[in-house]
Amino acid sequence: MTQMVLLLDFGAQYGQLIARRVREAGVYCEILPADTPARQVAERRPAGIILSGGPASVYGPEAPTMDRELLSAGVPVLGICYGMQLMAQVLGGRVEPGPGEYGRVELRVVEPDGLLRGVEECTPVWMSHGDRVLEPPPDFRVLAESSACPVAAMAAPERGLYAVQFHPEVAHTARGMEILKNFLFGVCHLAGDWSMEAFIPAAVDQIRRRMGEEGRAICALSGGVDSAVAAALVHRAVGDRLTAVFVDHGLLREGEGEEVVRTFREQLGVPLVHVEARDRFLAKLAGVTDPEAKRRIIGTEFVRVFEEQAARLGRVDFLVQGTLYPDVIESGHGKAALIKTHHNVGGLPEDLALELVEPLRELFKDEVRRLGRELGLPEGIVRRQPFPGPGLAVRILGEVTPERLALLRRADRVVREEIEAAGWAERLWQYFAVLPEGRSVGVMGDGRSYGAAVVLRAVTSEDGMTADWARLPHELLDRIARRVVNEVPGVVRVVYDLTAKPPGTIEWE
Ligand code: XMP
């Protein structure tokens, strides 16, 4: 792996953003918990260390601290916000409570060199702090100030120590990227040559070492981008020693299953077991209306089918999973782990006794998409919107029947076509059709003759945790509604869901 920067995370709101900015500058960056011992940090041989911000006060009872040896290990350190206050406190400076600054603040540069090279004398920065550094530690120089902060940036260049009170990683800090680059290139002397192109050979190498000469791997393709990219990457590394299993539960959207099979089998030449298990899933779902019961049935059945296939393959040593970096950090901090397990219906049995290969553990979603493109995956897969493991079963309220499934797939296709044609796809987190329960469809039999209402759901979101309904143009809504009613037999009405999350959820079940 090329040279990297380690980010010690003190609970920052913008922690992942700092890591992303560093990577955007062409430097590989990983996040570690703030209290990682100096010895462990040193083992990773970082070329630089960044101390993130965080919500605590250095005087608070629960204030996270750091191994102070890191400040004298000879590796350059950049403290940001809380990271700066901690550095000041640990090294003998003076930190005191408020007045705080929140939002855009004018920075006055005192020393336009080193860290602040190329920054104008007055420049807007983004601040978010209660405490402030009143006096820097001995040997430190003040690089900049603001109206509330006599020390808004400081440095002891001989010791490789730098710190800023403001947030260089957010876009509101006009010169933030230059300041980060000054640290990465000017101070740490990094090359800035990390890229997705450079990532592939390094990752391939790592996978080969992990799997040895003989190791055989299996992976489950869900139709989503993460598992597809993980499979393509592992295939690049070990070729036919990887077998992909695609369990088609029949609950995917129109055309998605076919595209997965075509891409992997024909285009990439990956050995693919395509299990067409639709009837099996639908039989288990017959008569079931409770959403959680549906999820459980699909999850259990999925694992069963996958286990059967794994057993047929004979010897298998590794299981490839498309775990992403945010999942890794989030489960590390414990906060989102639960949400993930709940959602992880495509999850695999723990007692398969396989070792995990997770080649995307270090990547963010947009990096995975770029990697997918480099690996030759088609745009249809690379750009695919998030899709729940239980698929259309949680978008069909009440019973899932072949007729209702067919109706929803047709309506959903129209929604996708129109939103994509209007150029809205890129701006939305998810967009899809939902089939609510109605007297006219479901257990009564042939629903199409009674007439159903279809719900259009389109949301914007950063991460799926919160979301807002998309302000789609009226003309677009009109086109979708007309086409769905005209082209999908059995649908007589289209409504648009205007609920944000919270209080609603994105999916209807
Ligand atoms: P909600 O509906 O909870 O959805 O606002 C948030 C995100 O999670 C997806 N989702 C699921 N994904 N299995 C999954 O793999 C599930 O059971 C599931 N339920 C919701 C949803 O599509 C959205 O992106």
C-alpha cells in the first residue's frame, strides 16, 4: 500500500469528510479511534497524522484523549478543532471556554507560510467551537487569528506540529483544500498519487496473498453495486477460483436480474451460479402480510438457498463480501451496527465456517462506483440506486402475489424511465413505485380488474438515515402518472408521497 495518513477520530461530525478530502488530494487515508496507542499507529507507518474535531470539551469529564507519544514520534501531526485544543492542552498551552464561534468567520492570517501558504490575509473559514486556545504551547507560533480566537491556527514546524481551530474539510472554508494540501505535500512530503487506478493492483495483490495459491471463494451477488464490484475485483485477482452465486428471489426490479447474469457470465466471464428461486420464495410468501414476517421469510430462505449452493460447490474457503468503509467505521463506533443487521436481509449464515474477504473495506460508495467503472462494469450496475434486500416484497403492502409483483414491476419501470430521461436520477437517493393494499388487489384474486392505486416515492438523502421528498417538477409527475395509468393494466390512480424521514421511512414497510 502506498504511503498514507491516519486520522484519529474524536467523534467528529465531519470525520469521514476529512478522510474523503485527503483521498481527493490523492493521499490514502484511514480513520482510527482516538485512543489508538502510539505503537499501533506507528506500525501502520503513516506519513502524517490528523487529529479530528469532536463534540467534547477538553475539560469535560468524558473528554477523549490521545497517546501523547504521538506528538513526539517524528510524524507530522495536524490538529483540527478539538484536535487543536487537545494538542494545546497536552503540550502546555492554555485552553478556555468560549465565546464560541459557529458558522462562517473571517480568518486573519498572521504567518502566510508553511501550513497557510498561498492563503490571503483575510479569508472565510468555517468554525464550530465553544472552547478556544488562548495561548499556544511553548515553541508554538500563532499562524492566524479570528475575532474570538487569538490562536486560530498554530504551529511548531521544527517538531512537525500544526493545528487549526477551523474546519478545512468543509466547503465553506474557502481555502480549506489548499491548507490540507499544504500539510500533505508541503509538510508530510506525500506524493499525492493515490487513485482508483493505483488501488486495483494493490488490492489484487492483497487478495492473492490472503487467498494463497489454492484458496477457493464464493460470493453472493445481490444485484447491487457493492457485491458486484467486490466480485469483479476478486475475480480479477484469482480468476475462476471465485464462484458467484446469484440467488434470484424474483423480487428484483424489471431487468435487474438479467443484467447481473449477462454482465458476470458473458461480459466478465465470472463463473456464475444463477439460482432462479422465484417460485420457491413466492410459495413461502403466500398468504403472508406482516412486513417483518416477510423479511424473516426472505432472509431465511435466502440463506438456505445459498447454503445449498455452497455445499454443491465442494471445497470453498472464503466468502467475499462487499462491506464498505462507512459500515466498518459505523460498526466500530457501534452506532449504526444495529440498523445494518436489521437491513441485512441478504446477510449470510455465520456458521458457514468461511473466512471473509472484504476488498472494499477501505472505500466510500462513490469510490466503489469509480472502481466498478475501472473494472469494466456497465453503468446500469455502477449507478444502481440502493435497493432493499427483501426487494419489492417490502414495496408491495400486504400479500406478495405474482400478479401484484408483475403490476409493480411495470409501474416501477415507467417511474425509472421517466426520472432517468428527465435527468433527475443523479439528484435522487431513491425513486420507486409502491403498491399499497386495497380492496381491489391481493388475496381476493385477480387484482387487475378492480383497479389499484400506485404510490410514487422519490427522496433525496445523504445516507438514507434521514431523507426528504424530492421536489420533482409537476410536468415530470404528470408524465409519470399518465403513463402508469395508461400502460399498466389494473392501475387507475397515481399518488405522490410527501413524507420526509423522519417521521416516515423511505420504504413503505
Ligand atoms: P428506511 O425504509 O428504513 O430505509 O427509511 C433506509 C434505507 O434502507 C433500505 N432498506 C433496506 N435494505 N433490507 C435492506 O437491505 C431491508 O430490509 C431494508 N429496509 C429498508 C432502504 O431502501 C433505504 O435505502
